[in-house]
Amino acid sequence: MQAQTGHRPRVLVVANQKGGVGKTTTAINLGTALAAVGEPTLVIDIDPQGNASTGLGIARAERKLTTYDVLMGQASIAEAVMPTRIPRLSLVASTVDLSGAELEMIDMERRNFRLKDALADFTGHGGEKFSYVLIDCPPSLTLLTVNAMAAADAVMVPLQCEFFALEGLSQLLKTIDLVRANLNPRLEIQGIVLTMFDKRNKLSDQVAADVRQNMGEKVYRTMIPRNVRVSEAPSHGLPALVYDLRCPGSQAYIKLAGELIQRERLRVAA
């Protein structure tokens, strides 16, 4: 389902208010996998830590126009888009400047819709060439995350296979319901991705079973294994798929991309 001229891309937020669940890892590797199978993809880094930008090999000195400039109305997304070393994968980078954006946005008009308005303007100014936009959020439920959810079609939730996973998920689902009720009625859950799965650990199996029992078809069949090569890749400024294509983590993200595309095709056909 490649994007066609004049069509807006499908906007997916990668979000979880808990840190260390593989959120940024999922954003950059899923984006790389989608690009690799011919789906032009844009990653928007809306996390002040800028880990997605670093993980895609963009040095801080190269980040001239960023998400901060977009939210402040000082640049359009079309102006801020940067190519990455991955063909068909582009980025709007983030810097620590973004950490002050929330205070600056408090008195702005349409403060919850700054990103939505920028993305609406982007369609027809370069946005139509992308099939997907993946927004990597900070690990907290802030005005930045609200902006991402208000702009999105759907939320993808990376969920670590650990004891408190379901508790954190229930909090996130309440936030999604609030955004849907007040800001974005079309927002849906695209899918839940089980990350850091360790087949040697009975707890991983139990958590996976519990999440599937509670969330049913929303949970992807593909699970992302705990994998050293995936953890090493960002320190080299590379997605895991480029750092080590054959490792289990990279292969899992390729399968996840295929499953996502299949879900999207079924949604369009419905």
C-alpha cells in the first residue's frame, strides 16, 4: 500500500509512558524495515533525549531544524525533514531544546494541535510521498505526547514482557481514551508489540499470555526477543537491521513490518 500522490501518510505514534520498553528501538527498526520493503517512511523524533535521531546516525551538529522548530512554528516539517543513510527513510530530528517546548507552548493557540497542524500542512508539500509517519514519543505523558496522539491515526504500544506490564498498559489505555474523547475521535490502537521477550524466562511467557488474553487481536503475533545486537546498534548510530541483519531482533522487526502492512491493508479493505 504505497502512498499515492495527494494522499496523506498513515501516522502512527510509538508510545508508552514507561521508559526502557524498546519504544525508540521499535520506532527506528520498524521504520527501517518498512523502508526496506518499499514503504517510504518518516520518523519524527518528539523526545527531547533525541535517541531516535542518534540511533539513526544523525549527529547533534547536523540537526539544524528540528521538531522544536516545527512545534514553535519556526519551520515546516518539509523544511525540517532530513535524509538518513537508509534509503526511503527520513527523519525530523530532536534536540534537548524540545525539553523547554512544553512551557513555551502553554500560552500558544491550539497548543495540543501544533504537530497535527504541521502534519496537515505537510500533505501536499512532500508528505504525500510517504506511506508512514512514525512518531517516537518521550517516556512520559506530557504535552509532547498529547501533541503526537492528537496528530495520529493510531498508537503502537511497545510492551516489555515484565511483571508490571499490564498495569502500565492500563494507564496508557486510559490516556488514549481521554485523547479520543477530547482531542482526536479517530485515534485507535494499531497494535501492541511485546518486546524484550526471553523464551528462557517463564515470566515472559506468562506476561505474553496475560496481555493476549486481555487485548486479544490487538497484540501482534510477532514478539521482539531480548537481543544483544539490537542493544549494541544505537551506539554505532545504526538501526539493528543495518548493524546485523541476521540477528534474531532484526529478523523480528522485519516480520513485524510485514504484519503491520498486512493489518493496514485489511483496514483499508474493510
